[in-house]
Amino acid sequence: EQINQAHESKNALKTIKAEISNLLDIWTNRLGAFNACTMALVVVEGKFEGETAEKISIRLPEPISEMENTKSSAQTVQNEIDIQITKLDAYIAELEEEKSALYAQLAAI
């Protein structure tokens, strides 16, 4: 029973990690596309754009920084999931060993 629960937990973690990976790929692609876009350069030299472009260029670094922080946090969560999967694998192996030892004791009776 515990072995099955551990496998189910491991599979659930793998599913969550895959979902995070997929969303992180989308997030990274969109962030990269934004940074590569000509619109990322808010103030265009040699063109009169009024005050708005300058105001936006002052505010823009903060959201980009927040987006980078979100990306970093998602990567940290992925790493933590990997750690938990590794721990579950060790736990499953331990339970399997205990199970085998119990079967060996039963066979010796």
C-alpha cells in the first residue's frame, strides 16, 4: 500500500513538473520575444514620441525584473520537485527492500 502511494505521489509530482516545464517554456519564449521585439526599446532615438515613451521606459525595467524573478522561482520549484522525486525513489527502494526481506523471512518459516 505504501509503495503504491509513493508511486502515485511520484507520478503526480512528475505531472506537475511537466506542467511547470511547459508553462515555463511558454513564459521564457514570450519574455524572449518581448526582449527581442523592437517595441522593447521604448524610446526610439531621433524620433519625437512625446512624454509617454519616456515614462514607459522608466517603468518598464520593474515588470521585466518581476518576470525574470517569476521565471527563476519556477525553475527553483522544478529543482525542488526533482529533489522530492529522488527522495521518493529512495523511499520506494527502501520499502521494496523491506518487502523482500519480509518475504525471505516468510519463506524461511
